[in-house]
Amino acid sequence: MGFASFVGRVCFASIFILSAWQMFNEFGVDGGSAGKELAPKLNLAKKHLSSQFHVRQLVLTAIAMKGLGAILFVFGHGFGAFLLIVYLLVSTPILHDFYNYGPDEPRYNILLGDFLQCVAQCGALIFFWGMKNSITKRRKKKALKSKTA
């Protein structure tokens, strides 16, 4: 059971590890292809939030959260799941903005599918985190004192 759980965590975390590695390899002065994809969506979010964001710092933060979170998650650490949950909660509505398109537009279905996939991933992480925290920690049994004759 423990090995199957480990293999499942590795497979699940590989999504985030490979994505973070790809973003890291493409990262440049402007944030790479992730920065180019994020910039117009961030401009739209800026209008709604009226605050200043720097694309390069956001891409670096995403790389760090996905990479560190996935590595910690593989080893069963709850903080890794927490980092991935926070990443998904913050990035999903910005990156998969299906709500800005009409249902008849082709981009709508693609973004909605990606959005729902991220929601499912977030649900799986919350389930893992809940299971991890619900398992009672076994107390070490006190060592028996040896009897003297």
C-alpha cells in the first residue's frame, strides 16, 4: 500500500514538476512563453484588481511553488500539497479565464476544460492533505524496563 501511494504521488506530482521545468527552461528576460501567455491575462486582472504586478516575478513565484511543492508532495509532506493548492487557487482563475468568452467561441471549451482539470487537481490535493492530517500519529510505546533479579 505504501509503495502504491508513493507511485501515485510521483505520477501526480510529475505534472507540476515537468511544467515547472519547462517554464524554467523557457524563462528569459521577459518571463519566457509563460510570461507572454500570462501578460494579457494579467492586464485583464489588473483592470479588475487595480494593482501593479510584475510578470517576471509572478512567473518565478509560479516556478518555485510548483517545483518545491511537487518535490515535497512526492515525499508525502503536507506543506508540498499546501503550496500546490495555493498555486492552483491563485493561478487557475487567471490562466483559464473561460468566463471572458462566450459559450459559442471555440476558446471557451478549451479554457473551461483546463479550468475544471485544475479544480479536480485541487480537489485531489485537498483530499490528500485531509487524509494526511486525519491519520492519528501513533505514539511510541514506552520501552519496558528490564527486571533485575
